[in-house]
Amino acid sequence: MPTPSFITKLREKIGNDMLWLSGATAVIQRQSDQKILLVQRSDSGAWTPITGIVDPGENPALTIRREAQEEANVSIEVIALAQLKADPPHTFNNGDQCQFLDHTFYCHYISGEERVNDEESTQVRWVSFEEAQELCSPRMLDRIDAALHWQDGVRFGYEQV
């Protein structure tokens, strides 16, 4: 489901005005070969880790477990919060405006045959970090880097967006 129903209901009241939303990113690493799971988004064609909007009352760590299953058919173990950072404001093609506070988590792959499991993506694949550098935007590479280096502590985005 691309747009959660709680957002659709809010949009009925506020139109296209700015929404401040919580988001979550799962950087999922397969321990057997250190590869990272990426999906190609159907709306933009961009390659990203698993991402999702945190539902009201939902813990962001549970959001990414749910999203990993919904989007790619995989079960994961959440290891650590790696980064907490505000994304730049975004305006969608329909005029809706939003800004996300992203929670990036480092995760281990547990089980499941990865596949396109919903309409949000067109491809799913395991890639090396080097391959991710060729496929992903700088913003997504920042999330991947933070997750792969989570032992250094949670990164906080101090820059203005």
C-alpha cells in the first residue's frame, strides 16, 4: 500500500500542506556474503534499501520488520539504530508536501526468498557495497554507510535541511 490510510485521511483535512512524518530504513545485510538488500522503487526507479512510513503508535523498528516482509518477503533481525536524520522537504507530483525524520537501522537477514512482494518495487536484489555505490543516491548511500558502521554509535544529522 503506497500511501497509508492515516495519511489519506489527513490529506482530506489539510490538502497538500506540509506533513512531518516518521520514516524508517532497513539496511539489511546477509551475513554469509556481506551483501545488502536493495529494491528498485516503482514510482521513481531509484534503488534503495527497504523504507517505509511509521504508522501511528508503531515503533520504527517494527516498521522495518513489517516493511521487509511486505516489500521483499524477507524476515530480518533488527541489530541497531544507526542514524536519526531529517530528510529535505519533498513535494510529490500531486502537490503533496512532506518531510521525513528517518530512522535508519542496521539489520541481519534471517530467512525468506527475496522477491518483489508488492506494487512498491519492480526489482529486488542482493548487492555488494561497491555495487550499491553505483546504484544508490548519495542520501541512500549515507544511510547504508551509517548502518554498516553502527558500532561507532548512532549518527545524528545536524545539518539544516
